Amino acid sequence: MNTVATFDQVRELVGASVGLVPTMGFFHEGHLSLIEAARRSTETVVVSIFVNPLQFGDSADLAAYPRDVGRDAVLAGSSGADVLFIPDVDTMYPKGSRTIVTVEGASASMEGAYRPGHFAGVATVVAKLFAGIQPDVAYFGRKDAQQLAVVRTMAADLSFPVEIDGLPIVREPDGLALSSRNVHLAREDRASALNLHNALFAAGDAFEAGERSVNALLEIARATIDVGAGIDINYIEAADASDASTVDRIDGPVFVAIAARIGNVRLIDSILLDPATERADRGTYIDNPSILYGGA
Ligand code: AMP
């Protein structure tokens, strides 16, 4: 595996079909599942690590974001990456940059409402990665379901010739969705964090039992939250999986997303409801404690 820092270096190294996995690093099994999927279907696998200042409203959150590039390089290489792209801020945002990509509609609700400017930061950095690396396929996790809808919309609107592949959420053995931020969860907050996926799974169970009303499903999810658990729920909402637009009934693929602050950590999770299969996609589980916590 080669580690490089400029777009020219990446383009020199790539072959006929290029898979791109954009990340902010501090890898866990969710990231590795994306790299492995890219390895299975594309010739050259490029993994990018960039903690994108443009998508962080809060500078303390940006400063506290966990980082370990040495560990990430080992994990990326062993998962099948060919090129690890770690640009600096000047490479991604050359001096004098004035262009921001804003995806109307898909960016407005949920994460967009709680983190103003967040999706403009995401859409801009992903557009720049698409332009600079020119991948054939780009891999994203469904955990960030609204982000996936924003990226799909951006790529279609700007005519990027790239296929966007959304992959299942990878969960810890107790069900908590893997997130680099989980390392900051205090021991006593961990049990509270399980409220997130339990609420989504309750909605998933009701969907699989035949419920198609979004209001009814959201009520069921909200009713499962343990009000004594000390978690501050930002939202539990549902949206069309393709463009994050509002839906009342589940007639096509819809995601239900939840965001909450637990202690100092803000976590998000989601579940995909697909009426074609009548299934709620809860994702997959790892068997052992995550590599996030220092395991092999
Ligand atoms: P991040 O480094 O958090 O920006 O995430 C990079 C990519 O990994 C995004 O496409 C995320 O949706 C994806 N991802 C993060 N957590 C998970 C997870 N638990 N399962 C699957 N994909 C994930």
C-alpha cells in the first residue's frame, strides 16, 4: 500500500476501475467493511482520511475528534487498500477557495437542522474527492443515512460518473452502532447509548409486523426511550432514503434516524425500512469487542 498526499500522486497509482472509501479515520470494523467491499469489486482501492474542518460547526468537536493515522494505515493495508490518501487542509482547500457545494432539500432536516453548514461541508469535500480522484464506485455507510442521500443527490446533480454504494451498518456485540466517537463514551453512559438502536429496532419490528404509517412508527420508537437514562434526544425522524425528503407512509425505501447527546458525546444511528422486502435492515454485528478499544 502507498500513502500519498496529493491528487496527482493518487492518479498516478490507480488502475482501470477505482473504488473510493472517504473517511475521517480512526478506523473501526464499519470502515473496514467499506474497504473490504471496495476490494471485492474494484481494481484499485483508494481510502481517504481527512478530518474535514468545513463540516464541523464546533471547533472543540473538531479538535477532540479521535485520530491515529499510523494505526489506520496498518488496518487499511490489511483490509485491502492500495492507496491511502491523507491530504492536508491546503490540498483540499487551496488558498482562496470560494466554492461551496450546497444540496438543497436533502440537507435541511435532521442533522442539517442540528448542525448548520454540516452537509455543505460534507458535499463540498466529497465533490472535491470525486473530482480529484475520479472513482468509478464510492462506498458509504448507511449509518449516516441522510449523508448518503445528500451524497447521492450531489453526485447526480453534478453529473459525476460515479456509482454510490451504501453498505449496512456494523454494530458492536451489544447493538451500539460503531462510531469513532464511541471511544469517548463514559462507562456509565454506554448503557444509555443502547437506547438509540433499541428505539430504531422497535420501529423496525412494527414495520415488519405491517405498520406503514410514519407517525405510528415514530411514536413506537419514541415510547421505548428510557426517560431516566439521561440522554438528550435531538430527533427521531424518518425520510425517503434516496433524497431525505419527508414521507408520511412507507411506500418505498425509508430510513428512520435518531440523534442524541449522551454525556459529552453526540451519536447517530439509523435503520432502513424497505416495503419491497418487508424487512427492516438492522445491519450486521461484530462478535468481539471492537478494534476501537485496542483489541487485535
Ligand atoms: P467517518 O469516518 O465517520 O466519516 O465515516 C466514514 C464512512 O464510514 C461513512 O460512509 C460512514 O457512514 C461509514 N461508517 C461509519 N460508521 C459505520 C458503521 N458503524 N457501519 C458502517 N459504516 C459506517
